[in-house]
Amino acid sequence: MQDILKQLGITEKNGGSSTGQQWINSKGKYIDSNSPVDGKKIASVQCSDDEVYETIMHSAEKAFIEWRKWPSPKRGEVVRQVGDALRKNKEALGKLVSYEMGKSLQEGYGEVQEMIDICDFAVGLSRQLHGLTMHSERPGHRMYEQWHPLGIVGIISAFNFPVAVWSWNAMLAWVCGDVCIWKASEKTPLCAIACQNIIAEVFKKNEVPEGVSCLVTGERALGEKIASDTRIPLVSATGSTRMGKAVGAAVGARLGRSLLELGGNNAIIISRDADLDMSLIGCVFGAVGTAGQRCTSTRRLIIHESVYDSFKQKLVKAYGQLKIGNPLDEMNHIGPLIDKDAVTAYMDSIEKCRAEGGKFIVEGGVVEGTEFTSGCYVKPCVAEVEPSYSIVQHETFAPILYLMKYGDLDEAIAIQNGVPQGLSSSIMTLNLREAEKFLSSAGSDCGIANVNIGTSGAEIGGAFGGEKETGGGRESGSDAWRIYMRRQTNTINYSNTLPLAQGIKFDL
């Protein structure tokens, strides 16, 4: 791991405040990044103090004045080179993501690949930031709309995707002409520092204004500072619903914009017409991938009563084959939770489920042994529950899967929709009518609805996000770029008279 850290420019003590091309000294305290893989300290990072925060804000404001003037394709060319730099560092950054966060090595590589993919998407987008033309009711007039950059975009990211979600926002914001201030999770700060080091050379080579890509490091109070800062027109925040409500309220109070990607309580409906073997793969990966710490992780299985017992047997057998251990070992399926607080939340949820009457068919608990010294490894578990249980309404960021039965599709959809969150959903069925109904306005109420694939593993080409307590935000593909820009309607009079709208007469 020391070679990896060296390649990514990470030392024993690191600055946590950057304007993109240089690190700024701070008087803030140091926080340690400890790996959940083995409990060892990786390195320390210095938090940004108030003075440094202001320095970085001024740098970002100054950079925006220049950056917004660059042609969008030229900004896209810089992002293309960022993608190439990420390709060169994919293995090293992927291993750091795996070690600092705890997800499997393949998922670490996959996260960096998402960064590369969004760079490619953003490059194409840089030549497609289009508006519309409209016919004017006044002769000799032309109407159209265009899109301009907003300014500074604040990005507050979560530990579970320590680099990908930042890139979803930053790459689009950059080609749109915005500059970014990134407040990474204090649980995975080294991944953010590595990203800043990777892009610094690209930015310097292209003479990108200093301040286009800023990083600040700190705990909850720093996120609150960003949310309340009137100089930041858009705040994109990823995290819990509790956090999102606080950010949304603070940004809304100053009439700013917020892009919220919050909790998910995702379900898969297993139809009696499902391919059960194929369904099993999507269900198990969705439930245990990233140790259940994805916002799109599968939390609930809603299984038709006619196939309930047979699918349950398949599920129990599959769980018995899962391997828990060091995520850097590609033979293991499941790594640790992020920290011991997450373990406590996992154990509390198991007890609450039991208290409500849940029956565990795959038992959970903390994994013990000489190779699990961090105390962050837990067993994926499965419980039979009723949809009415209060624990089923909540998202536990851990590998706990709840099973429940249904009789007809309307009942299944009602169960699927009967939670406060609305991120991702799936139905496993070979019945065309069921599939189409699930995707109709009478079907899933989630931002993502899939047929014959699981709830996790979204592609960057489509807009990512959800409804209800998931926050309503959309990131990544499709027309998600619009949130990073402001719309302007323009009317040009090229005639030699000045007719007024609606036929109003005003003669002088």
C-alpha cells in the first residue's frame, strides 16, 4: 500500500485544502484516516480553518470569472485529459478506494471506471449545451433561450462512493463553465486528496485558472458552512436523509439551489414469472455488494407467494457461499463496514427486527477472528418480515435483507412504494404486462425502475436520483447538466419598429 500512496502523492501528513494546483497551509486540526480493512492508520489530513476557507472561496470566485469565458469544447478537452490521467492511475486509485473505504477491489476499480466514463460523457456534452428557438408573436423578432454557467458549485460527498459521485458533479459542472468546491467525507479524505493530485498536473499543463477545482476538509460544521454560503448558488449533497433535510433547509432559506441524493430503501419484486436463477444474482449482489453500503443496495425482496419458498431456499444456499474478508483479495465477496459506528447501527437494526417479530433465516453478527482485527466485518443476514414493521421503513447502511410475500402485482407495487424513500426499484419477470405496468405511472414511484436487473449498478448515461425522501436530485447523464446552469430567454428585434407583446398599443 505504501507504493500506492506514494504514486498518488499521499504522505504521512497531508494538507486538506487545495485550489487545484497548490495546497494551502491551514491551522485546522488533523484527522486520521483509518482503514476498516485492518484498523490501521493510513495517514493524517489537516482540516480547513475559516481563514483557509475564505482564501479558497476567493480563489474560486476569481477563477469563475475567467473559466466561464473558455469555450465549452475547450473546457471539454481539459476533462478529456482528466479522463486519460484517471486511466493511468486506475489501478492505484481503485486500490486506495478499496482500502480506505472497504469495498471490494473490483468495486474500487469499477468506481474509478465510473469517473472515466463520466469524463467521456462530459467531453461529448461540451459540444451539446443547447437551447431552443421559439417563434415570436411580434413580426421582425426572434426568440431563443440559452444556458449560462451558475458560478461556484459546492459538492458534499459521502464515504461509500468517495470519488465517483464527486466526478459526476465536477466533470459536468466544469464543461458547463462552473467551478467547484469539494467537501469530501471526513471518513475517506485520502481518496479526495489523490484526485486533486491527479488533476493538478492536467490543469497546470492546460493553464486552467487556479480555483476551478477546490478541496476543503472538515467535519459536519464545514458542510453546514457551505450550505449557508450565499456565494455558492448550487450545493450538491450526497448522504443520509437527515443530512439532506438540513442542507436543503439551509440552501432554501437563502433561495439557492440544492441537488440532493439521499437515502434509498430499495426493493426487488420477484414475480411468479421470473427467471429465478437470474434473479438470484441481482438480488444477492444488490444486497451484499459494498457490504450493503450503497444508496442503491437492495434492502427488500417482495416475492410472489407461489415461488416464495423455492426462492428462499436458493437465497439461503447462495448466502452460504459468500466469502467475507480483506476486500483487496479478489476471492472475497464482502469487505468491512466503514467503521464501528456502522457496526453498532447494524446490530441495533437486527435487534429491532427481532423485537418486531422478524425471523432470521440467515443469521447476522460481527465476524471474529485474527484476520478481522478492525472489528468492522459483519455477516450478511436475511430476515422474513411483514411490510408493516417499522424497521422495514428505515434504511440501514449494512447487509440486512428483508423478505416478504405478495399475492398480486398491485399488492407488490403498493409494498414497494410504501416506504418514505424512492431511489431504485426492480421487478424480475418474463411477463410483458407485469413489466410494463411496473414502469407505468401506476407502477414504481422511484427515480430508477428496472426490469430483470437489480437495484444497484446504474450507468452514467442515465440521470441518477430518486423521489420522496431521496431528495429529487438528478446527477450524471441525460439532461442532468441543466442543474449546473441558468436558463436565459432572449428576444431580438431586428425590425425598424417596436411592436409590443399581446398587441398592446403605446403611442407617443
